[in-house]
Amino acid sequence: MKIAVINDTHFGIRNDSDLFLNYFIEFFRDQFFPYLKENKIDTIIHLGDFFDRRKYINFNTLNRVTNEVLIPLKEMGIQMHCLVGNHDTYYKNTNRVNSVCQLLPAFDNIKTYGEFDVINIDGTEIAMVPWINDSNEKDIVKQLKKCKATIACGHFELTGYEVLRGVKFDGGMSDEVLSKFEIVLSGHFHLKSSHKNIYYLGTQYQMLFSDINEAKGFHVFNLKSRELEYIQNRNCIFHRIFYDDSATPKIDKIDFSQYENKLVKIIVQRKTNPATYEKFIDGINSANAHEISIVDETFVPDDSNDVADLSVDTLSFIEKEIDQLIDVKNKDELKKMVHDIYFESLDND
């Protein structure tokens, strides 16, 4: 039997942005649901962070997710097992109050897990591990050690795993307690990566400009063979275009419609024909892109040799600056702090 595995859907991200909500729902409608139907998959495990907002729910977000994600799942006869992630919890030190267990049980095809549990799917026992915090860590570690399940699904914050590309998380739980399992599937860190028996699955879609360099998609897990199949999502909301007179395709060969409602960054590297450049920019504008930013690398100010590279995303730019600091010993820890502050800022009104 095959099951679909998703995680970190983060409905309501970017201050409940309609742009991102449309993009997320488009993934479910156009890719995920058709795949489930075509391959006759009737079970989903969600690894946590179903919603993005910890403190409250936006009613428009809830209404659309209900009507365009949850109701279709029920109508398709899909059973979903959903873990509580850290973004689903109201308090940071306990799972007692959370949006997943509060809202999703209204659907009888959805089971939620705010506490450790072991489920059986087609004869395979799976340990379901919600967000681990101060109030439940000792109990969950004890349960993990004594349970006989061979597969674990969780929302783990493990030390030594990448939270940003090239930046490993320090200060989380050791992966030693998970070494007994054949395979561990986890949400939480948004990068797709694996080490030993542990697989961080990454997100289904792009959320930050830095995601433009990362593979996005969902996974299908074969309970019998233990094979984890990756289904890539090729629909991008972020686009980066390097404009070069000598390399950019002829204007009439470019499909500008692909940039409709997308966030587009244009890096101008060579611009020798102003008329062609203007025609190119007009083509991007005519596509009704949601936002267009232009970085003209052909322009260098006369009064400064220290010019910021605006072609990179915010987090990557800050990381490069941190790497150049001389007096900072634990640069990875500083990067993690900046990462946390950055994501907290995205949630602020």
C-alpha cells in the first residue's frame, strides 16, 4: 500500500496573503488531488504545521482551506492523519492548545495527533510524534524507546540538520533516540535533506525567494518496500531572470504568460540595446506579474566600491555578511537566530 506524505503546508503564511494562498491551493487542486485519484491513494500523513498562524486563524483562510482542500479530501474518501507542528500550537511550551486538534476533527476522515500515538496502516505500525516541547519531551522520548513501530513520523527539531542550506541547526534533540527506526519522516525544516535513516521532506511549494534554488514537491511512501518516491512540484511563484543582450531569447520567443501573478526579479547583466530591453520589460509588465524588481548590474555608483549584491535573497545576503564577521565564534548559531527573527517578522501585521 502507498500513502502520500505532506508537511508544512503553512496555510495563512505571509499575513494571510491571498497570493500565496492561491498558489498553495493551486498545488492541491492541479497536482496533488489528481495524483491521488490517478494512483488510487486514499491515505495521507501530514507531518505538522498545517496552519501558519500560532495565535489565531483568519476566517478567509479557514473558509478557503475548508472548501478547497478539506471538503475535496472528504469527498474523495481520503483519510488524513495530521500531526501537531510548532506553528499549530498556541503556546510554545505545550501542545495543549492547538489549531489542528481544535479545527480539523470537524471532518470525520481526519485524525489529529497532539500527543504521541502509534497507528496501524495496512499492517504497518507507525509512531506519530507531534511537536516536542518542555512539557512532553521526557514522555515522548520514553515512548519512542519502548514502542515497537518500525517507522516514525514527526515534526522533529534535530541538531546537526540543515535549517538553511549550508547552515546546520544547533541546540535541538539528538537523533540518537530515532536510530532504532527503519525510516523517520519529518517536517519542520523546509529543506529537503536526509542523513542516515532520517528524511526531512521539505515543503511542497516555494515560500521564500531562496526556495528558487531548492527542489519542492511531495512524497509517496510504499509501506511494503519502504521506498520513498518524490513527486516534484514544478510550479514556481518566484522567478529570477538574468537579462543579457547576447543570451536572452528573442522577445517573440518568450512566453511572458508564465509570469502572471508571480514574483519576478530581473538581474540585468548586459544591456547594449535599449529598445530591446524596453520591449522585454514591457513584455513582463503585460503578463500582470504580481511584483517585479530589477537589479541593474550594469550600473556601478562612482562614489562607492562597496555595492550590495541585490540579486540574492535577504537571508542569503545576511548569511554572507555574518561569514565575514571576525569576532563571532559561533556563526551558525547567529545565522539560526537571524533565521528565527526573519520568520517571526513575516508573521507580524
